[in-house]
Amino acid sequence: MSEQTIEYPYLVAPAVVEEFQRKGFVVTKDVFTPTKLGHYASAVDAEVALRTADDVRGVDEKTTYEQSFVQCMRLWETNEVVRNLSCDASLAGIGAQLLGVDGLHLWQDQALYKEPGGRETDPHQDQTFWPIGNANLISAWIPFDAVTFANGAMAYVPGSHKVGGLKPVDITHSTQPYDILGDPALAGAAPEWVSVNPGNIVWHHGFTVHQAAANTSPNLRRVFTVVFVAAGSRRTKPWPAFPLDRAKVPVGGLIQGDGLPVVWPAAKQQPSAPKLLGVPVGPQFRLDG
């Protein structure tokens, strides 16, 4: 199928695609109307509140990792409204255009709510966390509030996606995190801070080095992310990975199956939720939680 015959709900300008491929991140504007975004934000808020209802700790009582954000993963599996967001054809279509691929699977979604007083998120690459090699991976960073440096904006190292996978950064702080910004492959390149308004979306490649500022404001910074992986990608390593193990994807096998639905080209019906769910709060590393 040629690109000319594909009807994208949101058509990305060639200059925006070029910027993404050159820098490894880009902003797409006015993807969601205020009404639609508010509808989605309310659903995510409700799901986060439900999952965290029993946690009454203050920020200073949490682990170093938890101080960076309140993390709730795969909300699409437990909330039908959030499923409409994570599987939105406009969203997936943009991801396909930026990566230059014909098909995408949903890899994961997650709410990342940075509390007032929340610490910075350490510089890292997403893709090195997972045994998927050089698969084409892209993240949509969807703010529900205006985001600036003061309340937890993201910064990206331009062109860092081109160096491939670097040493993984332990952002959980169970060990000393690797200083990825000092990696010789980045040649001292500085992160570029990006402020963004609701309705706009920041996209970054799976190998783009990125970080987030602390939230020094008095308000919660609400962000939702959706991650897509190109169809035809394969598992490359046997080490544990919740979505791959749940779908029983072997080493060398295609990344597909239960919990990894095709979202582009857009399906006529939204995918069903998988039967096996992960832990409601925090990172989902392995099947046993």
C-alpha cells in the first residue's frame, strides 16, 4: 500500500516527520480538542485514584523511584474510556507516520503523575529496559495540564536515538543509575527542554535519551503516555518482560498476541482486554508482579 492511498485521521507534515527522524523527538499540535482531552483525562484520573486509593504516604515517605512519579501501567486493560485513548486511530496513525512504518502494536500505556515536590526523572533510554533489540519503538507523551520546567517538563538529547542502545539506566535506584549524559557516544550533547500545552503531544523514539524536571509547583503534573512498537518486531532476549511473557512470545518470536493488539491500521473494533493483569501501581516487570 502506497503512502498516498493511506487515509490518516491526523496527517503529519513532511517537515515534522523529518524533524522527528533527525532529532528523535517532535511535538504534534492540536491532536485532541479540549473536550476530548478532558474526557480522557477524567477517565485516567479516576483510574489512577482507584489504583492508588490505599496509598496515603507523602512524597518524602516514598522510595526514590516513587518520588519521581505516581506510575500506573496498562490502564487500557481496566478502563474502556482509556482504551479509546490508547488505541485512538489518530494517535496510532501519527506514530506510524513518524516511524515510517505500515503497522503498529500497542506496547503499553501508563499514567505518570508527578506530585508537587516530586523529584526529577533521571536521564535514560526507554528501549534498553526491554528485550526487543532495535525494534522501531515510539512514545506519545500526552499532557493533561500545561507543562513547563517548573512542574516537570521533559528534555531530550537531539539525535541521541541514532547512537542505538547505551548502557541501561536504573531509574528505580535499586543500584546507582548510570550517568548516560556522560556517555562518550553522546559527545556532550545537551538535553533540550520542551514546554507543551494540553492538546499537543510530544513524541520520542525508543532510543532517545530523555529526562524530566522536578515538580516545584504546588500542583499535580498529569501526563499519560502511550508506547507503540512496529509490526514485525521480534523478541531478542530471554530475560523477563511482562508483556512478552504474558503473550508467550519466545526469543525470536514476533511481538504480538494477548495484550499486544494491532492499533495501526485501525481496527473496526477496539481490542479486548487480556485476562491476565499486572500489578495496579508501579512498574510491571514480570508475570508474578
